[in-house]
Amino acid sequence: MKTILNRILKSSALVLIVATVGLFHSCDDKEKTYIGELSPYIALEDVRALHKGQTVTLSSEQLSGASQIYGTVISDHRYGNVPEGIVVLQQYKRQRLRGIVLQLGSEASSYLPGDSIVVNISNKSLVRDGFLMIQNIKNEDIKKISSDNRINALTTVAANINTNPENYESTMIKVVGGQMFPKPEASEVFKGTKLMIQATDTIGVATLEGADYAEMQVPRNITATGIMLGAKPGTATKNLIYPRYKQDIVDVSDPDVPEYIGSTPIIITGFCNDPSGGDGNYEYIQLMANVDIDFKEVPFSLVTSNNAGKELHTAGWATGGGKTYKFNLTTGSVKKGEMFYVGGHRKLINGANSTSIASAKWIRVIETSKNPGDGFGNSNSNILANSGNAGGIAIFVGTNISEQSVPVDVLFFGGLATESIISSDKTHGYRIANTDHYAQYNAATGELTPFFSMGGDAKINDFRFEHHGGPTDTDIGYFFQLGGTFNTTTRKWDSPRERTLILLDKQSTIQQIEQGNGMTKQVN
């Protein structure tokens, strides 16, 4: 007697029959194997992997017995910014987005964003002409399943796109806070390809002549949402974003800074860089306002740096990647003298299972272990160093940070090595503010000293708060309380910040890090 087990899985109106291989015994104890029906569907990711630089004919053998793909249409020909004759198909599978272009010709405009379709790709051609596409698709090869389905967009950074374009091509992406280059002229419009710099990477914003926003003026800084497609050889940049609509381009240029903001409007008063247990999403920075601030009216940003290894950053605070990570402070408000926090989204005082400090004023949190920073910085489980080379924290007015941007407050902590900190000729580094431990110029000589750790006999801008200890003192939860006296009238430090280490446990409360003799004090 034989028993056959069939398991049927249903998803998005598609029935997939999973092959089950069973080992059974007949009456004479001979073993028999039963093989179920192969799925007719192949993942977009697997189709993309078939292309190794040469045109591929998608035979049954190439497709492992499959013949069809499925996904959601993300292109929209109604608004004019899709290359002619193509449909862009996106699929969420294996917990990631992948996409591909279908070359369909005049019928491409029949398909709208949100259409769920099944496509026969048997004996079609897989080619790359700037971007990867499946050629020779006919209207009869496509079956529409449903309409108005949700379209997912992945927020990422230019560095990730240029490093791993296969992970993003033909998908909907969002790039936050790019700087248009060169600086747009007053009458410059989007028509054509405009370059956008984010940290040290460049991508193109492609606008066809018929796009509904083609004549819109180009701002200094934008956040762009659109379809990422590889550029054809000879284009100024290898990867392009095609926004679909006018609303896909958001002007995020920083407003003029009101006079009342003044110098040093925010100061860093503490941080927890090494909470008990894993650091990811639990690190945080404590700050204090020296003036009333509405972040919607006057945006700020906070950048952390982690300088492990010997590789020199390429653009100071704006380097991004694994070096620097940015938080945009664009919502909420604080009063003069009020403390607030920026950091991982968990909002716990000392790592997992510790006291919640969610009731404190949090201006910006990110799930840092899974998400990139606001404009630059890879997802990272350790945005603040625990040991080794010096790490840093800097506050900026505005959210558009470049190599030339100068912070309003800054501090560094950790080791003395400089290979990953500043260039040997002292022309590239992390820019510092005029603050309690750093100076942008030598008052006696007038010499400019714009970077951290310039060294020399005078030990220019070399100050670091020491790490919290050796191997026996890590991973248990110290809070760096930074205490000095800040004069809110002169906007200068009457006495510089010193470090007080507060050893936290899982039951510690917010009072331990917001009170005590080690706290920064404001005086008028």
C-alpha cells in the first residue's frame, strides 16, 4: 500500500504545487521514490541570475522546468517618464524586492501600476542593453490577475545602489537627501539627466521630454522616488532613477537659518555606545537645546562616525557607507534647556530587557541594524565605536551634509590611531566646530585648523574622551555623561566638558543619566 502526500500552497491567486519526495516500503520491502509536479513559476531573482554577460534563450532547461514569472507592475506610461515599449515588473519574494523589464512594444501602455500579472517567458531572450530585459514578450504572453495592488518601495542610499546594482535594478527605490550637481541655475529644469550626489556616490535622475514634471525647476537638494534602471554606456552615471510623477521629487533644500538660532544651538551631553548585550538599535545620544527649536521650521542632523580599520574616509562626515551614519531631525520641538535623544528605535536605557526611556523626548530614532541612515550610512549594528580608533558625534544645522559642512557641536572618543581619521597631508578629515575642546583656527598665528586630530607638537584638535575600558569593561552598559558649564548668553563654554562614566544595569532609570554632578549646566 502506498501513501502520497500532496501539499498545496496558495498565494496571490497562484496555486503552487510543491514536489514531495517520499520513501515508502512495499510488501516486498523494496524502496520506491515518488516525485511531484514541478512548479511552472520561477522567481525574478533566479531569472536575473541566468544572465552572465551574454544573451540567454530562456528554455525549459534554463528555467529548471518553469515557464512563467509573476509580479506587480510598477511602471506608468500615462505620465511620460518610462522608456518606450517596456513594462517594469517587481516581485517581493524571499524577503527582498527584485525586478525586471519586459520589452512589450506598443502594448506596454496597457498595463498600469499595481497590476498583478503572470508572464510566459518560455523561449524568450534575456538581454542587457543598459538594463536587463526579457525581449519578444507579446500581449498574449501576459495574464492579468488583479489591479490596484500595493507597490513597495525600498529606501536606500546611493552607495548601496552603485555597489550592488543587481539588488535594485528595475525596482521602486527612494533615495533621501541628494545634492544636485553642479548647483542648479535659477531657470534649470529636470528635462534630461541630472546628477545627484549623496555622500561620495553619484546617481542620475532621468527625465524624458514627455514627463509631466520635465519643466519643473531643479532644487538644490531632493529626495527622489522612482524606478532604478542601469544606464547605457556613455551616460555620465551608471545608474539612473526614473521618477514617475511630479510628487516623486521632493525639495528638501535646507531653509535659511533664522538669526535667533545663533551659534551652538545644540550641545552633546552624553551617549551610550556599548549597552549591555548586542548594540544594534540600542545605542543613543543625549543632547541639550540652548535655544527653543522647532525642527520642522529649522531642521538639523546628527552624524555618527565609526572608524575601525585603516581605511581613510573619503568625504569626512558625509562619507556614509560603513563609516558615517546620519539622522535627520525634522519633526518635533525642544525648549531651551531641555534634553532630548537620538538613536536606535528600541528606546531602552541599557540594551535588551532594560528600562524603557520612551517617555523621554526622542526627536529621531531608526532601526539602525536594518535600515540605512537618512541620506547616508549603511544599516549597522554598531554606529558608535566600543573600542579601537576614535569614533565621533557631530550636530549640523540642516540635513544636507557634504565634505565642506561644518558642525555646530562635535566630540570624539576612543583611540589615538589616525590612519582612518585624517589624511597624512592634513587636507582631508572630520571638520570640527569652535567648541570646548576644538578650534577651527590658531588664535595666535591665524593658521586654519579645520579638522580633528591634526596633531603636531601643539596636538591640534587631538582631544578624545577615553574609551570606557578594556575587554573586562565592555558589553555591560556604560553611559558617558559629559558635564561642563555652557553660557547661553555668550554661547561659549565657561568650563569644558568632562566625562563621568555611569555604570547602568537593567533596572536603571532615566534619572541616573539626567541628574547628578556630572551633568552639563547652563548659565546665563
